[in-house]
Amino acid sequence: MSTHNHSSAENTHRILSQSVESGGSDGMNTNTGATPALEVEGLRVEIAQGFRRIVHAVSGVDLSIAAQETLGLVGESGCGKTTTGKAIAGLVKPTGGRIAISGTDLTGLKGRSLRKVRNTVQMIFQDPISSLNPRRKILGTIMEPMAIWSIGSPEERRARALELLEQVGLEPHLVANRLPYQLSGGQCQRVSVARALTLSPDLLICDEPVSALDVSVQAHILNLLNDVQRTYRLSMLFISHDLSVVRNVSDRVAVMYMGRICEVAPVADLFDHPMHPYTLELLHSIPVHARTTSSAGLPAGTTDVSAPALEPIMATARNRPSTATSVGNVDAEPPDTQQPFRGWLQAGIQGPIDSTLPDAATISSALSPPSGCRYHPRCPCATSICTSEQPPMLELSPGHTVACHHPLIQPVS
Amino acid sequence: MESPTPSSPIAASQEAASTMPYRDISLDQPSSAIPQARSAKGRTLGPVFWIAAGWIVLVALAAIFANLLPLPAPDAIGSGAPLAGPSLAHLFGTDELGRDILSRIIFGSRVSLILGFASIAIGTVIGGGLGLIAGYLGGPFDVVANALAYIVLAFPPLLLLLALAAFSRPTLLKLVAEFAFLSIAPLFRVVRAATISIASRDFVQAALSLGATRSRILMREILPSVLPSLVSYATLGVALVIVGEGSLAFLGLSISLPTPSWGNMIAEGRTFLATDPWISLFPAIAMFSVLLALNLVADRLSERLDVREGQV
């Protein structure tokens, strides 16, 4: 069953007959070639909002996801994470850029061929209840994708739907004839996963899939996603603002700020050696209790930036030539308004959480994004070049790219 | 799931604490967390609905089979003594020309019911269809359709009907067309608003990414959620049209005599209100009871069809 000819003619057969291949994922499937599962180049999404008001939701995003890889996409609320995901899924029309899925360029596709390509990308949404049609029974919800594409007979669809329900950890005979409101949030999210798997996609976009769930249920859904990723050999784009979740599921992480990517790195690299000041701010926004104990004593799963990692960062900030008035010697106490999170840079890891919150005045609007580097109004390292020039994406260490004029470079150890 | 089989509960909790935090199957077991099947409570329409719906059906059947009923003809002058009160021969009495009032009410219901249901049916199809499309597609079509709806709504409906009646003698067909036209805008707005709120839901987005066509999304994802508010609103619309016909008839601008309608019967009887009140009273009761029944049906339907969406 695991070695089907994946020709397009047999697509129907493949979808209906694909079942759990436990332990069968040896990484030797056809997708593992040179073509990445997803390639995004210069993606722009600008949404007109009334007269002459344009929301610059996504302004030139480059991303690529290898086959069976999980890319985490993090950033604060409103930075364009979800819009990026929706644009890739074809739910939002991009105003510019190129999206290629498994080598197929989406730009210029229309009608049926576009709908067909869209099938290879499926999305899991944040709100589990809203993701399901409240008037359709669970079984019907999972059979619907097959009905859309007229795959199989009703009996075959039914059998496949029941099988999928079982695969996502639901008991088919208990949930099949229920309506979404009769299930818990976690169960609804499982149904969403099953529906997304129906058409055997290549790429799964998870838009904050566990944010609306009870903490105790989050882990189960993450496990489920992990399992189906292996079973179905999926690539995943995992959008979240929860860094500890992203750290646990991702192979690589992209950090997004105001519609642009600031840093992309392998997950361990990013959490241990953040190079973009914004990434550092994000990492510091995670509340960590028991400051007096060493980081080694923290429970597993708790994200923590180790103290040694911060030393060189402080050094960089101090030793930067003071080309701008706003940044000079951190120790010399420059005006507060210019240095929103000066507090923790100075105090290092001991910094109180409150001082990491940006002032309301420095939170920029996507209606009129700042010039140059979009992070410069909030950045403690900003100089005059940051206000005028957009920093290019540079690969500073293998697989670690940063868009910053003054990256927080680590000494090679 | 990799759950070790522990020897004691204490050992189990220690086991859980020491393994990875994401490997824990003690909670969210699908079988135990599923709520038990809902009882029939809240799923039935209740006796009030059935009494009200039964009354409407009875009135409609009487209207359809009026010719078969053992009644004097509605326009038979002198079938009884003029202005006679209710008696066994004439249950609802007779009017000033000796016509049987019960017969006239039953035949008159044809006008009210046909007008009410036909005009709203047309309005629902046109207004509802436009509302679905405008609400889902948005853009210039939505802007234009919405602006037109505002203009029609801003026009006083009775004034429009009076103006039209002044130009040409009202017939049933003309009245149906006029009321249908007037019902399009409000029904459009109701459906459009409901569509907009549903179209932004994630399940519509999911259907789109599954490759569903726009028409399929409209018919299978959005329409089922819009239908309850449309049905209950349309039912209220039928009642409003029946009242509207009554108002026009009272002004002498509805179906002209001798064809009876509830409205023109009430209007006719008002000269005898002090001495022979039943001439107006019985058609008024007929109209009142049907309107009440329609309102109750609308109310129960919207309650019943409104599927819960929140969590239990």
C-alpha cells in the first residue's frame, strides 16, 4: 500500500487508499528532491482600506520550505503572519511576488487549475469551532473535499472519512454523526486536521492551531500534527506567537516584524544565538519564573535565553560607533524614549519583564510603516542608516540569515 | 501513543512528569470527552408551533377548497336577511346586502394568502439571491446593490402603493408585483448581512482551499446558515403584506368590490360598527388570528433552526 504509483491518473486511488504507514517514512519519497515544497519570493499583500488607506500587511517576504520540513513563523500580533499563510493558501490575493508550491508557480493560474493546485496546500485555522460548518455533521465535513472533486463513490468516501477520523485520534462511531458544537475545541481541531488530510496535501499551513485550546489539549494536537506530518510526509508552515510551541515543532524558524522577515535560522540556532534585535526582544518577552535559579534547572519546554549568550550582545551594543545621537553608550543613560527596552539590555537576563514592553508611541502602524528597517523606532541598536535603508537579508552563519544593519554577532567559539 | 503501563498511580504520575511534556495521554481522551447525545429537548418545535402552523394550513385549505364547502356564494345578495346577526344558517351573520360573512371571509382569504405568500416568495428569491451574491462577492456589485436597496427603503411604501393605485385599478397580479418589489430590499439586506458574517468564517475559507467553487460555497456552506434568518424574516414578511393589503383596502385602493378581501370587508363594515359590529369584527378576527399564527411560526422556526455554534 505504501508504494503507489503517484501519477496524476491514479490520484483518486491514492487519496482513497492512503492509510497509516507507521514506521514507513524512510525519507526516500519522491518529494525529497531538489524542489522545495514551498518557495515564496517577494510576497506582498496590500489591502485597500477606504480612501487612500492601504494596509501594508506583507511587504516582500521570502520563504522556502523543504520537503517534510517544518518552518515556524513567529512574530507579534498584526505583523502579517496569518496574511502570509493565507496568501500561500490562496485565500488572500497577493499584490506582488511569486508563490511556487512543489515547483508549480501559482501566479497566473486561474479557475480549475488554480483550485487544483490549492488542494496541495491546506490550512488549519486558529478557531476550532469556526473552522467547521456548524450545520454539517462531522462525517459530512470530512467527506466534503472528496465530494468537491468527485472522488470515489459515496460508500468509498464514507469509509475513507471514517478511517481519517480514526487516524486523528477520534472514535469514528462516536463523532461521525455529531455537529461541531457537540465536540470540544481539541476534538474540533482534530476534525480540521482530518479534513485537511483528505486530499493528501503536500503543505500544511497551521495558523496558530493550538492558541485557542486549553493548555492540556495543546500538547495532544501538537503530537497529532507531528504524527500526521510523518505519516503523510507533509511540509508544514507553523504560524504562532507562542515561542515555546514553535521551538518544539519547528526545524527552522522565521521571525516576522511588520510584514517583513527579519531573521531565519535553524531552531536551536535562533533560540541560542538570536542575531536580530527584534528576535532578542521576542525571546525576552517570554515570562520566565524563578530567576534566581540557573537556566539548567528550568523545566523542559520552558524557553530561556542563557546568560552567556547575552554578554556579547551587550558588548556589541556598547562598542557600536555612535554614529547616531540615539545610540551611544548604553551605560551613559540616553533618553528613555529612544531606548524602549534599554532596561533589559542593561540588566541582561535579570531585566524585569515590564521594561521589555515597547511604549505605545513606538508601536508603528501598518498603514504607514517606518522607513528603512521597520524595526528602527523600537530598536535599541538603531542608527541613522536604519532609518533610511532597508537592511538586506544576509546569511551570517550557515542557514542563519538576518536582515539587520547591526546584527548581534556572536564571537566564534 | 507511548503510554507505559505503570504499576501504581504514583508511579504513573512520576512517569508523566519525567517524560516529555507533550507525551501525556491522560487528558483529552476522545471517548470520554465527547458529550452524551443531546436529548430531544430543545430540538422539537413545541405545541405552540404546531397549533399555529395547523391554523395556517386549515385557513389555506379552506381557501383552496372554498368552492366545495357547503356555503352560499360570497357575492350572493340576499342569501339571508340583511344585517342579520350570527345564526345557525349564517354562522358569522350577514352584511348589509344579506351576503354570508363566513363565505366572504373564506373567499376573501384567497386574496390575503395569495398576495402574502406569492409576493414574499418572489421577494425572497430575488432579494435573497442578490443578498447572497452581494454579501459574498462584495466589491462594486455589493456597493451598487446596497445603494439601490437604501433608496427603495427610503421610499414610504404606502405612498408608493397609493400612487400606483391612483394610476391604475389594482388587480391581484399588480398587487403581488408591487408588494414583491417592496419586499426585495429588506430581504436583500437581511440576507446580505447574514452572508457577510458567515463568509468571513474559517470554514468558508477552508472550503475555498479545498477547491470548492464559489457557487458551491454559496449553496452548501453559506446558504444553510443564512436560511433560518431568511425563513423567519420571510414569514414575518407575509404577515406584513397581509396587513399592508388591509391598509390599502381600508383606503379603497386594494382589490375592488365585489371580490371580497379581508381588508375591504373590514372597510365596508365600518359604517355599521355601532349597530352591527360583526361585519367588521369577523374578518378582523380572521386577519388577527392568521397574523398571530404567522408570527408564532416565524418565532419558533428561527429558534429551532438556529444551531448552536458555541461550545457546550
